[in-house]
Amino acid sequence: MKNNIALEVQNISKKFEFKNKSLKDILLNLFTKKEKSTSNQVVLKNISFSVKKGSAFCITGPNGVGKSTILSIILGIIKADQGTVKTFGKVVAMNELGGGFHPDLTGRDNVFVNGRLMGNRLSNLKTHFDDIIAFSGLNEFIDRPLRTYSNGMIARLAFSIIAFTTADIILIDEVLAVGDEQFRKKCINHFRNFKKNGGTIVMVSHDLGIINNFCDEGIYISSNIVSPKMNTKDLIEKYINKVEYHSGL
């Protein structure tokens, strides 16, 4: 084990099988016993990289090239067809904020339900409950049903639970800051402190401002081709050049 490494991804590949649903296939299936034809789409091919402890690592590139699939493989939601992933510490994902909430439960109840689903100990949630609510700024709404919350309020509560979840590695899919400007700054500052304390962040993002101001290094993925690991300046230049090329500018 390398003491300064939080995550190692080695030669992972993934393909998905799709059913061909053309009009011709649909009509044939109605009148014959012909099986639906299938095709395989290679999403990832021999992707390798490592992430240092206490750093923010960005995965960027065009839509549909498998960036989110990489996070799902790291988290264990999807199994790679080949290759290995090694994580050194507890991994938590920050994808769809509020995805595990129940609309009929109060904000208070959702803190405990969602927090437990994320692997928090009940004792930890009780200890940090006041901190979670204070961070969210939703004190006066916390005992109301979640169905009365706006989308922004739900996102703030979800983020606040994550902020006080014990983790070594946080995976972020496009979502880093939510709410108004003041809350967004609070979110960014939280993750800066998380890094300073040795936490590691792996994010998928197209936001060049966040990449420039927050990330330390990363990779660019396009059509099953992955770039070498590079610093943020080179990563942004790579992104801009590829975007300009693909858009014909």
C-alpha cells in the first residue's frame, strides 16, 4: 500500500448491452418469435489513474464518454468487466442530492434516515444533528414534511448531511455547490477544509471555474481515450481545445 494514495484505478473497462428497438424489430417481434437483436457499446476501455490523499481530482470530457460510470464503478454500484479499483478508506458519493429522502417525513427524520443509509452511525448523527441543521440554515423548517421544501432546500439539507458524514473519499458527480452565493461559499470552504484534513475528492465536472479554483489535477476522457494525469492548467487547456474542436470553432 502506498501511504500517499487514496485511490487506484487500474485498466478498468466496461461495455453495456443494448436492445435494438427499431420499428422493424418491434413489428417482427409482434408477428414472429424472433429474438430482439442486441449490440454492445464500449463505454470505458483500459482506464487507469491514481489519486493522492488530500487532493481534489477531476474527471472531465464530453458527455456520454463514461465519466459517471467511473464513479459508479469506484463506488461499487457497477462492476467493471475487467480491471481493478482499490480505495483506501471510506467512500461516500454525492450525486443526486436528496435522492434518498422521503417526502412525507420531516426534515429532522430525513436527516436520520438518509444519514443511516449513507453509513453514518446513529450516535454520530445525534452528535452532529445541531451542526447539520445549522449548516443547512433550515432551522425553522426542520420539523415540516419534506414535501413542503423547495428543491433548493432539499439540496441544502442533503449537502449538510454529507458535510458531517465521516468519509475519507468523497465522489462528486457535477454537484459541488448549491443554494445561494453565501451557501455555495460555505460548501466550497467545507471541501477545502476536508482536503486540508487529509480528505480526498474525486469529481466529474464541466465547470472550468471550479476545476481551476478547486481541483489539483485530473484526466480528460474522450471516446474511450484517456489523457495522462495532468495539472489543472493543462486539463482546462485540453478541455477548451477539445470543446472548440468538437463545436467547429
